Amino acid sequence: MGRALSRWRSATAVIVGRSHERAGLPCQDRTAGRQSRGVNAIALADGAGSASCSGLGADVAIETTLDRLTDMFDELVADESGEARRRFFQSVLSRLESAAAAAATDLRTLACTLLFVAVKDRKFIAGHVGDGMIVRARALGCDVLSQPQRGEFANETVFITSRDAWTQFRWYRGTVDDITAFALMSDGSAASLYSRDRGTVASAVTTVLGWLDEHPVSKVSQSLVDNLRDLLRDRTGDDCSLAMLRRVTLDSEQVADRSAAFLMDFLDCRSPLGLKNRLAVLKVLEEEGVSSSSVSKRVDLSERTVRRHRQFLEQLW
Amino acid sequence: MSEELKLRREELVENPTARVPVCLCLDTSSSMGGEPIEELNRGVEVFFNALQQDEIARYAAEVAVVQFGGRATKLTDFGAITRQEAPIFTASGGTPMGAGVGLALDLLEARKKEYSQAGIDYYQPWIVLMTDGQPTDSIEAAVQRTTLLVEQRKLTIFPIGIGEGVDMEVLARFSPKRAPLRLQGLNFASFFEWLSRSVSRVSQSIPGTTVPLDQEGIKGWAEL
């Protein structure tokens, strides 16, 4: 039988929009994922078209967000007074201010939206300012956790650098007991991935989330880029970006079914031999109450090596 | 075995293109008779054709036409420009500019409500107001409405004066942020070509930007 292995995996993709290319503007969307200290996080920022350094703003906003999510997760998830959230926000803003000063420019030229989700143990936190959307996947399908903030007109939204950014900042938190994945999308992507009049998420999102169940992260990220470029680019002039965070769960039958490339990525193995050893240890550990020394004898690896594999696998059970 | 991970088009959704609503509010009073109204007709036809042939603007632009000559009437309501034809104008009567602008504003409000109900995005609407004379009705209510909307950044209004007899000060009252311009002679065609390019630029604009107008192009039709 065996216990299921489960871990959060992320994949991200960005493509430059046709209007940006035509206007000679660089891509101003940024997205990244990070896994550190038990926190799995993704963040996405869409630089304002008119802001000359918004690509820089998006970079800084993402990096600071991922740093703070890693070191402040516990405080943020427990925050009742809003004080931790305020510190988080201030931290992002002051890094943006420093970056603006270093580039000898005004803060407003770094304007961007910001979206993020972080998961640790059974809890999640998410935040959103501006347009774009945060989607979550549950048993019944995908729905929207956070809608875009829009002004009355098509090209109006709030940015992290806007005067009212703090009051417009939306926070979410909860447990991930019934959530299997999150996705962040910029407005450009949402144009093809969310139906505004029906209020439903496109089946494409479920499909791409499912890719993480069977393929290594690097392949999924590259495939996302290829698909965004082939399918979404001609439907919108805007930059398109997408970040996904999915809990990939495998029982022993599914482990046996997966490709070596997937398993090396999923089980953090750097070589086929490393993978072979880890799988051998896993197989024996599926029996209850087996000691490391016993495993060591059965798989012909040192006890120290077995303990190392065991430590890794225990995080996934 | 390297499998290609591909989405199918059917897995994506179509959302309606963000609309650019433009209302032409045009003086067709008796003084516009003869060459002016002929040139106006030609210019508006140029406008419709240019938008219909523009790859992106044809899905985004929506044009309503109001005339004020004798009475203020709606000649064309907002709708898909690919299904519209340029209306034909004839000149007669006085110049009920107040009623004309009021009607244009009413049409815009109604259309914005329809967009909101249908979940369709739209850009800031435009009113193009063209006249060759003085109003023969009260413009106070209309001026109040346009001034408020412009100050709230909910409307852009282009007031354009035609010929020698136009009262530019009256036109200026409708538009607190943009001074009225005088058309070069009867150069409607150049103006409407510029206008169609401007609408096209908005429909291709990058979200988060305000669309700068083609200032150089204005020299092609306005007396500066």
C-alpha cells in the first residue's frame, strides 16, 4: 500500500505582448516561485505600461515579496491586528523606493501590480493589489480567489506604488485542506483564461495545473511559455504571465508510473543513481516501523545515506 | 519519450474586446448648407470606412452620431461598426447645441450601462463636437454635465470650430481641459482620418497607460 508522497511544486511563464513590442517596450510582467524554509510561494507583478521603469519595479516587488513571505509567513498567517501585513507592505514599498533612488527616478516610474500566494504546512496566505487574478483549484474545479481591481475604464487599475495601494491591498488566508493548487495570472493572460460574463475559469487552467502531476517543473514552465506564445499572444496586445503552485500527490502505484525525469525533479535527485537509491529506500520504508539500520542492510547503503533519504521522504509524507 | 504539452484553442475563453465609444455630435444647421455639409458627409464616411478596415479598431470602436440642425436627433446609435453605415446629413434649421450635446451624453451613459451589464470593458468615451456657429438653445445644462465628467476624467471632448462664424468661446465652455480647435477650411476628411487613427491607437493601447494623442497629426487639419 504505502503512504502517499505530497509536495507543492511551482511553474511560471512570461511572454512579451505585441503592443509592447510594437511600442519598443520591454516585457514588463515578472513572475517567480520560491521554496525555502518550509514555505512554498509564487509571486507575479505586471509593470504599468506607461511607467518607464516598471520592469525594474516588478523585479523588486517580486523579490521582496518572496523574501518576506519566507521569513514572515508565520506572523502573516496569524496576524489579527494587521501589523504584520503593514510591515510586509512597507518592506516592499521601501525596497521600491530604494531602487527608484538608485536609478535616479521617481517611485511612480516603478509602478506595477502585485499578486502572491504562499503555502506552509496546511495554511496559505495570499495578497493582491491591482488587476490580474488569483485562482484556486479544489475538488469541484477552479474558481477565483481574488478578482482584478479595475477603475471604470479598460486601462485603469491600482498599483503597489499608488497612493491608495495600502487601502486597496487585499489579503486572504486559510487552510489548504481542500485546495490542490493556486494560479496567478496577469490581465493579459486572464483575457483568455477567465470568462468575464460567465464568471468561470477556462478549462485550460485545470489542464496546465495537471501537467505538474506528470512532468518536471522545467518542462512545464517551458511548455507554458510555448503555449502562451502560440495561443494567447494573438488575442491580446498585453504581456501575458502565469504562475502555478500545485500540491502534487503520488501513491506508490503512481510513483511507479512516473518517468525518471519527473521523479528526479520531484524527489530532488541530482543523478539517476541518486534516484535509484531514494526509490529503493522508499520501497522499504513503505513497510511500517522499519529502522534505518534495517533499511541500510536491505538496500546496501550506509545508514547515514539511508537517514538522509528518510529525512527527505518524511517531509513528503 | 518527450511528449509535447499543448493546449487546444477550445480550452481557452473569448472575452469581448474592450470598446472605444465615440459620439460624433455635429452641427447640421442651415448655415452648414452647400459645401460644408458635403465635406462633412465625405469626412464621416472616411471615418467609418477607416475604422471598419482597421484590424483591431473594427472590433473595438463604437460610433454614435447625433446631429443638431433644427432639432437634435440621433442618427446612429452605438453598435458594432462592422454593421453600420455612415449616415447622410442635410442642413436645415437652427443650432440646438445644448440639446445635441445632452443627447450625446445620454447615449453614452446608456451604452456604458449596457457594457457594465454585459461585462464588457470600455475605454474613456469621446465626444467630438463640431459647429460652425452659435447655439440657438441653452447650453448651460450640457456644459455642466460635460465639465463635471471631464473634471472627473470620465470623458474626453474634442470641440472643433468650423468657418468664420463660429463662437470659440462657447465651444471652450464644454471642455475645461482641452481648448477648442478650428478646422482648416473644410478639411473634414483630414480631421476624420486623424480621428480614426486616434481611435485605433486607443484600441491597441497597453493597459495602465493613458493614450497620448498624435499632436503632430493635429497640424494636418487644425488651424494652430
